[in-house]
Amino acid sequence: MKKFALVLTGIGISLLFSTGLVFADDGAIKTMARITMGLNHFPTDDDKAALKGIIDSDDSSDEEADIAMVIANIEHKVLDKDTERLTDIINDDSSGADAKKLAGILLRINHAPSDEDKAALAALAED
């Protein structure tokens, strides 16, 4: 009986761990959407710290890390050096739909996202 309980506990912990990894991956886009939604000319120091966490995380995909770097670099709009990477993400068939949507929104930012883009960001933050 104790072996059965131990096996069930191990399975439960494994499921929680693997589910946590899925949430971790999904969390990067949500976090970046929330940061972008509140963006006013440039990210705050707290935003930059959160973005650095995404950039440095082993759980972040290359596209998530690239998008986080782009957001961290924003000064009223996306820097010219970062527009090419966002365009590459949008045009790459292997990029996730949410990453593509976020990249497109970032390319349109001028000081802050538009009301329409804020609505799209809110949806990304909730997904």
C-alpha cells in the first residue's frame, strides 16, 4: 500500500512539474503583453528586470528572448536595429501565433500602444 501511495505521489509531482513548464513558456508572452500594454515611451526599471528574467531564462524560446530584448530597448518606439528581428519573427512559419501578434504590435508602437493594440495585448495577457 505504501508503494502505491509513493508511486501516485511521484506521478502527481511529475505532472505538476511538467504542467509548470508549460505555464512557464506561456508566461513569457503574457508578461511581455502586460508590459507592452502599460508602456509609456519606454519600459520601467521593474519592466526591464522582468524582461531580463525572460531573456536569461532557459525556459524562454529564442523568439521570446528576442522580443523581450526588443521591448527592453524601446525608446518611444522600437529601435531601428530591432525592427528586422521582429519582421523575421512575423515572417517565420515556425514562430508562434502569439509571438507574431506581439511582434506586429511592437512594430506599430509610437510612444505607447494604440487602443486597438491594447485590446489585443489584453487578450494575449489573458490567454
